[in-house]
Amino acid sequence: MAAPPSKTLKDLNGKWIMNKTLSDDTDSILAMQGVSWFLRKAIAYATITLSITEYTKDGTTHIDISQTATGGVKGTTELRALDWTFRDHKDGIFGEVKGKSRWVKVGDLEDDDDKKWLSEGWDDGGEGEHVQSYVESVGGGWTANQVSLLMMVLFWGGESGEIWKKESQEGSLACCGRGE
């Protein structure tokens, strides 16, 4: 099982370790985002651990994510406030980005090119609240748009496009991180 039954999007607190046996290859998406060949190869060999703290402050949910790679190499720390307000962020791999996050029901997603692929395959029919995060590269020419659910997670580690999901043999999507 990828996550204990007690874990929900309202409580992501803990350490989440990327399970490479269930993860897709990230090389092509990292290349599209301008990451060098050398760095892509280093990322491919690293195991990524996310330390997540989720809390509510002044009525707004916050999700703070600290990344660590194999050997204790510190990565990016993301401070997400789920209020759909753009915030600037300097990422060690991707440079300047701006992003925003919110709680959303799949049916309430903007009617744009991303809606079709963001709204397919939800176990709950898209009726529950999910976390949507949208990131734009400042000067890099790419965007990342994700909607997350514990059973179908599209975590983009540090806006890296690190897709933490895999289609199972039964055709359903499964989370490939595990919580501690």
C-alpha cells in the first residue's frame, strides 16, 4: 500500500519516499524544462524524500515541502498556501518560477486545454476536494498544472515535473510514494 489509510490530503504530514519501481522515467519532461543532461542523470539515480508539514493558519491551508535526495543532499523547499495567489519561488534546478495552489473540485477546474487530462480517472468521480497547483517558469517557457489525490498523485517535485504516479496493471492509478 502506498499510504496508510489514516493519510488524506488534509493530513500529508510525514516523510514520503519516491518508489522508483512505480514511477515513470522523468528524463523527457526534465529535458523539456531545460534541465541539463548531467543533472537529469543525477536525478535519475537519486531517491527523493519529501518531508511535508501541513497546517492551517488564518483560515488558509499551508503545505510546506522540503526535498532531500539520496545521501542527505538538500533540495528545494516549497511553501504552498492554498489560496490561489501567485507567489515567486527560486528553485535550485528550475530557477525563477511563480506558482499558486488551492483546494478544488475537479468539476470546478478552468475550462482550458489542461482540464481534459486533469479531470480523468478520479476514484471519487472528482467530487471530493483536491489540491491543484499551477506553476509557470519565469523565462523558461513551461508550465506545470497538477491536481492531486492520494490514490492518484501527480506530485511535481519542486516544479520539476517529477511525476510520482504509475498506471497499475488493473488500469487504476496508484500513488508511488509511501508515508512514514
